[in-house]
Amino acid sequence: MSSVLKATKREGFKNSDLTELRNAGKLPAVVYGYKVENTAISVDEIDLVKTIREVGRNGIIELDIEGNKQKVVLSDYQSDFLKDEIIHADFLAVNMSEELTVDVAVHVVGEAAGAKEGGVVQTVLHELSISAKPNDIPEAFEVDVTELEIGGSFSVEELRSKYDVTINHEDDETIVSVLAPRTEEEIEELEEEAGAGEAGAEDAEGEESTEESEGESETAEEKA
């Protein structure tokens, strides 16, 4: 699936130019890659967000640069976490017949049988590196943990047969597992270790303060 995103070439690169651009609801961006020279562009921020929602993080976008259309993917972007907004985007022009290497998110679905018994579901790999042609890239990998008991796990090998892509990980790598709940003794040990660590840090600070005070006293005596 692809979606059209309109873009305009840009020439201003000063901070004031970028600020003016963003104040107008536009994002500075660049496009590069297959049969495309590195080109500075701008896109509408709202349109970009809508497009990503439509095609997914690794989906194909038809970038329309003033009438010149090119198939691209969103290769990278920078965000302002305080304002929760995208501030810059990089688009990679792609050859639809050649494979890309990208990271695809892992979505854990279902309630693990072991979780119902008090186990803790732990996601070890939140995304997987894959190689595939642009149209074959999945939006996400779904890992169903419904049947996982305490001590059970779901590996990369179990995922390979479900997706027709090359997963760039070893078969025995764990994607998600169900851990046994900690016993009261283990919790007490962790609390004791944490307490000992804090006490050690306080003692170390106290020793440093004492050494500094002694050093200051010796310096004062020398001056006297």
C-alpha cells in the first residue's frame, strides 16, 4: 500500500528559515537514494503524520515533489520529545524490485497462560532487523503468547515460517518469554542489596567529606 505525499523543494537553510517553515506547519526534510539526487524539501506536518498512519512506519510513500513522483520510505526522522512532534524527516527513494534492510516492530498479542499464574511476560526483542522487497515489508510482527507457560519462550525460529522475509537474527534468539514470579526471599534479597548499595554510597560520601575537611584544615595550618 502506498499513499501520496506532496512536497516542495526548499532553498533556505538558516535557522530563521527553518523556524519560519515550521511556524507555517511545514517540516524540513531531505530525499535521497535510487535515481534521486540529494534534495532538500519540505512537507506538510499534518499530511506526513496522516500518511505514516495510513501506510505504517515502513510503508511505501509516493512522494510528489512538484509533479515529480518517486516511491520512498521514511528512513529516519527527528522528534522534539517535549513538544511531541516531528521536526525533520529523511526519505529514501527505493527500487521496488530490490530488497531493503529495515527494523520492524514486534507486537505481543494475547494473554500468556503463565501470566494468569503470576508469571511475568518479558519482551526481549522489541523490533527485528529484516531484509525484504519494499512491498513485502510487514507493518509489524505479531507474536501470540497465549499458550506460553511460565518458563516458556518464543524464538526467532518460530517466527520465520509465518513471514516470507529474511529475518537477520539467529534462530535461538528469544523474542518474548514468561518469567516465574519472584519469591518473597528474592524480593527481600533485592531490597537488602539496594539498601546496602545506598549505605555504601553514603559512607563513601562521608569519607570524601572527612578527607576534604582534613585537607582544608591542613591547608589552614600551613598558611598559619
